[in-house]
Amino acid sequence: MVQLPTLSAARRLFDSQPTDTLSERVRAAIRVQEEHSEILIGWVQFAIVCVFGILYAVTPRAGGSVDMMFEPVPKVLAAYLTFTVLRLILAYRRYTPAWLLYLSVVVDMALLMALIWSFHIQYGQPPAFYLKAPTLIYVFIFIALRALRFDPRYVLTSGIVAAIGWVLLLSIAVTETPDAVTRDYVGYMTSNMILIGAEIDKIVSILVVTMVLTVALARARRLLVISVREGAAAEDLKRFFAPDVARAITHADMAITAGEGQSREAAILMIDIRGFTAFASAIDPNDVIRLLADYQRFMVPAVQRHGGQIDKFMGDGIIATFGALQPSDSYAADALRAVEDVLEQAVRWNAYRASLGYPTVLRVNAAAATGNVIFGTVGDPTRLEYTVIGDAVNMASKLEAHNKVLVSRAILPAATLSLARSQGYQPALDWRHHDGQQVVGLASGIDVAAVS
């Protein structure tokens, strides 16, 4: 049994929303595109009416029209030009409600049909004369213009209005000159006779072109919505992930899966506020979040200025990588330059807090380590995360806690300082060596360099 298309299927065709409810942000982005489209449509229509007017002005009148007092073309063109200019002004003012767009479609086609109808009066011919006017081709231009908005409703409306308009013109011609109806194709082509089949062909052509454009545009709009939504998601990724990580996700040739990783020589940087847990427990939760936001606003740019990528935030802790996502020849030097910048920003942050009336000075500590790490994705199909693992990560974490023992602001293995120097790092801070440090969590003593 053949099943006819249902109303729900038709709704799916014209529904611009692919799967779920669109967010207001996505809707706003689509509205911006539609507003720009309306401006483009207005300028194209303005160009069309100007070209048509120029052609009418320079083309010699045919068929004795020079002596005719009734010349509707200038009047119709003037009316259409006025409406087009008004529509352009409203488009630039971002006032294009649906009713105005539908009215524009009707006015466009009504003026075109009125122009075609007037030809038989201007040239002193029977009504069948206007049915052969080549101006009918402009119907397809007006229908195609509506496709610039990427909304199938206006294309469909334009085609239906055009078909109804031609049916009315045909009805007028048949009613006023019923004896002009013929089945002789040659007679139809060489005289003012009416061939009903030929006129029906024109109407069918209008409707078929309209339906093809409507279906194609409905599919294109769905792709537009998906593209805008994914573009918004990609912008969000840049805020939740380091720029290089976001770029790797959005430009991946294949779907990213857990278990993919790459080995790198990299530097790991840990940043932490000393005694933050006790301090945070004594203040309002909202103040804690605001404090962290300000703290990260100072620290994150200091890391990024030197090529660092934020791996994750862990409360007041910040983990950053250098050379993990993209190989680098200066990863150790970049990490130590970032350490210096972080400590400088910590001073500025505390000065900023003091200017707001907060007297407590919060000490920001840092630790860095270098070595071979594995950078890749972990998780399951429903939740993935880019992360970095390896001895350097563990070393940086253990050393950061050792700042408390040395009462230092920054600490790192002596070997990391030597590596950074070999990569062009010139210390601006006084890194003092402490040999044979027993760091909690490490099996043996380690030589470190620290800034008091």
C-alpha cells in the first residue's frame, strides 16, 4: 500500500532545526545571517529595477508604442523602485518581520504581473498578446532571489504567488477573448491565439522550479543551522580548551577516540595558591569563585604568552604544558619564562586585591619539570579528555608541594634549569641550588633550584 507524505513529514522538510531545540545564541547567529541576506536581496532587486529602467529608456519602442499615451512601464518601475528602497532602509535598520517579507513577495509578483498585463493595452492588442511576453522570465529571477535568505518558506510563497498570478492572467485573457482559444500550435505561435496547454506548461514550470528550489533550500538551511551550531561549539571549545587542543578537535580528519596518544619531550608547569583551602573555608562561596576567576585572569595569560597550554584547572591549581601538544625546541626555556611571568603577575594580583580593600596577601607558588610525557585522549565514548601523563607530571606535582618546605616561590629540578639554559633561557630571577632534597613521594634525593 502506497503511503502519502504526512503532515509531520512536511514539517520535517521545512523545519530549520535538525534535531533539538536551538539555543538563543544559535538563533541570534542565524538571524544575523538572515539580516545580511535581506540587505543583499534588496540591493539585487535595486540593481534589477535600475537595469530594467535603463533598457526601457534606451530601447526603441516597438509596434507603434511611441504614439501611445498610456505607458505603464515607468509607473510600475517607479512603484517597484520606491518599494525596494523602502525595503532596503528597513533591512539596514534590522526591521524585517515575517509579515513584511511575505508582503514583499506578493508586491514583487503583483507589480510584475501588472506590468505584463499592461502590455496588451500599451500596444493596442487583445489580452492574449501579454501571454507571450518574455518578461515572464523575471518570475524565475524573483523566485531565485528568495533563495538568498536560506529560508524555503519565502521561495515557496514566491512560486505559488507567481503561479496564481499567471492563472489569473490566463483567466482574464480567456474570459475576454474566448474565441482566441486554439489547439493549433502554429496558429498560437504566429498570432494572438491562446493555447491552454502551453500556458499550463508555464505554470507547471514555475511550480516545479519552485519545489526544486524549496527542497534544496530546506536541506541547505538544515546544513546552515548545523554549521552555525558547530561554529558556536568550536568557539566554546577555545574557551574550555587550549587553542591548539580546540583546533585539534575541530579539525580532526577522523572521530577522536580514547586511547590515542603521542610521546613528547615537554615541560610541565604547576601553579598553586599556598594555604588556599583553609583561606577559602573562611569566606563566602561566591567570594571564593570570584577570587579564583581574578586569579586565573592574571595567571592564564602569563602562561599563554610563552607558548604554554592550559591542561586543566584543579581548584586553585593550574596545570600547563609546554611542547606537549605541538613539538617545541624551547619547551624548557618557555616554561621557565612563564614561571617568571607568573610570579610577577602574582605580585600584581595581590596589589589589585589590596586596591579593592582585601588586605590578605595570597602566595602563589610554581613548580616545573621536564621529561618524556604522553599526550593523548582518555575516557570512554561518552566523555573524552585530552590529558598529559608521565614522570614530569608527577615530578612537578611533588615539587610544587616542596615549596612549603623550602619556603620558596618557585622550584624545579636542577637538570631542568640546565636544559632551559641550553635552549636560550637567561634567568631574570635568582635561582638557588639545593642539592639532595628529600621530596615527599620521590624514592631518592634530588638536586633542585628554587626562588626564595
